[in-house]
Amino acid sequence: MNLNLYGNKGRWLMVDCGMSFAGEAYPGIDLMFPDTCFIEREKEKLVGLVVTHGHEDHIGAIPYLWPRFRCPIYATPFTASLIMDKLKEAGLSEEVDLRLVHDDSPFEAGPFNITYVALAHSIAEGHGLAIRTNAGTIFHTGDWKLDPTPLIGPGCPSETLKTLGDEGVLALVGDSTNVFYPDNAGSELAVRNRLIELSKGQSGRLVITTFASNVARLDTIGEVAKATGRHLVLLGRSMQRIYRAAQETGYLQSFPPVLDEEDASHLPREKLLICCTGCQGEHRAALARMARDEHKHLTLAKGDTVIFSSKIIPGNELVLGQLFNTLAAGGINVITEKDDFVHVSGHPGQADLKDMYEWVRPKNAIPVHGEYRHLSAHASLAATAGIAHTLIPLNGDMISISETGVDKIDEVPSGRLVLDGSQVINADDPSIADRRRASFQGFVTVALVFEDDTLLHDPHLAIVGLPSESPLILHDRLLDACETALERMKATERQNSAAVEESVRIAIRRLCRTELGKNPGVAVLTSYLED
């Protein structure tokens, strides 16, 4: 969930505004955003949001967070199309000042002069940013790779980058995601050739699943359909959204006709190629629904083949393993990046990074885009490449960039926001903590009715998620614990709702810890009848 701020002459420039996916630690939460409280307080000084490319970790938070700072947004046509689609869904399309920009056409945003530098990536219109200021030029690489045959987008832009280096670059702020890979990232053309060759040998229905945003890979799948004589169908909302945006902005012009999924269901199995979402095992994605035989129109059967033309993202191994097993149990042939050459990364390997540093020759390097171990490895590589000054940033770090080096000079508030239902709230909101406790430890609700200091009725209990061989016995044991706690209180204490709630809460938790090994959330509701 990328978001960077560059400050100069009392003004701020935002680069990207992305989202991430919440994990198991955030039950009931799907989306996570960076906390923008700092720039919200400085929003009158924010001159714009410049977007490097259209991946969700760079644009996904815009419809949720833009109303908090309401600045102009700059993007190239394809990326702008994706952003506008999101803004329309959010009802913001008439409010946002979305400005189209083009490669190698400098524009001004406050005290910043910005030029988009076209770079290859696993989406159309990936860009670095040459951010020129009175203090020097920052090259913010965005996500990139060096690909001599990228199919969509620029080839290796060495001359452009050498020219930038000749002008002088104060600092390179660069992608670290693939820093442990020793070679070049690899070519999309090589993947295309292998996918065509591999697909020609398959019988039954053929499914290729990939990241929807990879327009070059989508174009390749169109070529696979033509080379194998299969009709093509696109499954998944994001896949169809990317396809529409690509065609609207001039890409995929030789793409084969796309069938409606209901019409596709009537074709002979060996005549159909399904391109779909779900390459990370997402439960609601088209591939998972087909694997569970829950798709409305299309099914998979013994002898069909599913090719995962994608990287297995760390953390998704378990859910993908379950999907692989489900498919294999149905007699479906599964091919992944571990089995064949069906994917290349969109991020630079070590060889790419060394070339970049040789061409750009920055005075300083600040690794970004990755976990700490990635940033550390990138910093070491930059130092080996002759970069005099490097700094590994943490979220919230304010960094001074100058001719003499890079230094952390302050910290600003940072953190995470989450989308909970339709509300954007702080990730450490008490409601999330309560839900987390309930999901792991269970929950007990106790309702008490008093007249003065006298309990009028037995406590009413609602027990959720606690283990018990006999729910009735557990209920009675908890009831006894409540009543015993109340009996031990003084009459005046029982007239104090806060004291009653705390005493009962402690009694419930003590019993659960002792007898069940659980520490549940407890809510005590008290009411007092008036005279």
C-alpha cells in the first residue's frame, strides 16, 4: 500500500495512494490503507497526487482516502481510466480533478517539475518519475523491470536513463521487491512463446489464470487462443475491467473476439480457453468457484488443464495449496511457475538494479517497495554499485536528501487504516480488537437487571465460540460465577453499574481461563429499574 510524500519549499507532492489486503489478524476486514493523518493536517500545502501506474497497491486507496485531502490527481491515460472507474463506483467522478499526462512531457505541480519516464512493468504504462526541484532531481522508479521485448510498453530505456544520469540525480528512490533474484527479471516474449507451445499440447478445457492487471500477459493469452484454435472467454470482474480499459486506451487492438460465458459453456471442451482471475487462490474469484463447481455457467472436469501464469505470492502458499489439491482431486492438470516457464516478474532482479545504478548514477539511494530484508539487501547492492549514501526507511520517517547524504530528521504519524464494512477506521480501533478476541477466544454477553441493589432475575447469558462438551453445564457454571461475584459485593457497590460490570467480567474470565484455557471477550449489560 504505497504512499510517498516529497516536500520542497513548504509544499508537498504525493506519489501513489495504494491499498493492501488484510490478513487473519483483522477478522472481517478485506482492505487496508496507509494512515494519511499527517498529510490531512497539511492538505492546504499538498499540490497533487502523481500516480506511477495502475496496480492496486498504488491506486486502490484513492476512492477511500482522496476525500480527506482533495488534491489534483495526475496519471497517464490507461492508469487514469482505471482510477476513473473506481471514482465512478464511489460517486466521486464529478469531484476529482483528474489530469492526463504523457511520457516525456514535463509538467509543474507547485515547486516540483515532474516528467514521467516510461519503464516496463507487469501492467501497461508503468512509469518512474523524474522529480526536479531547486535542490536537485529525485528519480522515483515506481515498480519496474528491464525487458528488451516487453510486448506492451517500452523496451530497455537505457539512453533515457543515461541522459537523466548525465543531468545529475540527487537520489534514486527505488523498487526492492525482487532484489534476491540474481539475474534479469525476464522477458514477456519468452513467456508468450512458452505458453503457446505448452497450450498446444493440452486437451479438454484450458484455463490460464494470471494477474488481471498484466495487459501484456492478457495479450499473450489472446495469442494462445489464436494459435490453438480455441475460443476465448474472460472471467472475473477485474479481468473484464482491465480488458475494457486497455481497449479504450489503444491496447489489445488485435485481441480475438471474447465470448459471453453462457455461450462459451456450450462449446466442445477442447475448443475453449478460459482466462480468469484467481491466481492467488482467492475464495470468491472465478477459478475457485469453478474448482468448487459453483460457477453459474462453466465447469472443470477430468482432463482439463489449469495454468497458473503468475507468481505464488509469499503468504498465499496454504490457500493456493488447497486450490491445487481441489483441482488435482478432480483429475485436472495443474501447471504453476514451479513446474514450467509460465511467468516472469514485473520487478527488477539484481542484474537490472546494477544496470539502473550504472546508468542513473545517483548520489544517494533510498530503497522502497519491499519488506525490511529486501530494503537492506537493496541498500547493500547500491553501496556495491558505488552509491556513496544509502538509507533504509521505515514508515513515518522524514528524510532529508541533499548533496551531502540522506538523513532521518524526524518522524511523522503513520499507521494503517482498514475498510470495515463501508467505514474507514483505524486498524487498532477497539472494535477490531474485540472482534479479534472473539474470533480467537470466544465471547460472553451477560445481561443483569437490578432494582436498587437487588438482582431481580437470573443473569441472561449469550455464549459464542467457547469450547464445551456440555453447553448447558458451561452455562450453569458461568451463571454461578456471575451470581457469586455479585453476592460478594457490598450493597452500595451493586448500585454502581461500572463496579458490577467489572466484577462480573473478572469472574467470567477467571472461570474460562481456569476451566477452558480461554480468555474471552466479555460484555456486561446492566439496567436499574427506577422507583
